[in-house]
Amino acid sequence: MSDLNATLAEHTGLGTVRLCECKSIHLTIGPVTINMAVEAFAQTATLIKQAMETLAVIVAAGELDQEQAPTFKHSRSPMMH
């Protein structure tokens, strides 16, 4: 096995995304860790991106109470289109 062990993303107080020597992605949110193949992680990222786009439409239409509405931060990643 290789010595690959890279933190791909980290958000203090929320979680991390790591790529380990087993060539799996370990997505940790709070106390929960989901281990998945790289392709499954990519599909999950697409799924969440689509959900956020739909949620943005719902928030823009005023269908959520103001205190329920998330803060949308748009950061461009070289991996995202």
C-alpha cells in the first residue's frame, strides 16, 4: 500500500474529507464517517450541489422562514464547473 493520506477539505466544527491509502474517501461530519469509493464521492458531491441549487431557488422564492434560510457562500473550486 502507498503512504497516501491527504486531507482534501476541512471545516472546523463541521468535518473533513480525506483520501487514504486504501484509495477511499472518508467523509466525516461531526461524529459520523462515511467511507466511499472516489466515484461514489464524486456522485455524492454532484447530488449535494444539485440540492443546494434547488434550495437556493426555494430560499429566493421566500418559501423558507428567514431564520431557516442558510447562508450561501460561493467559492469556486478547480474541481467544480
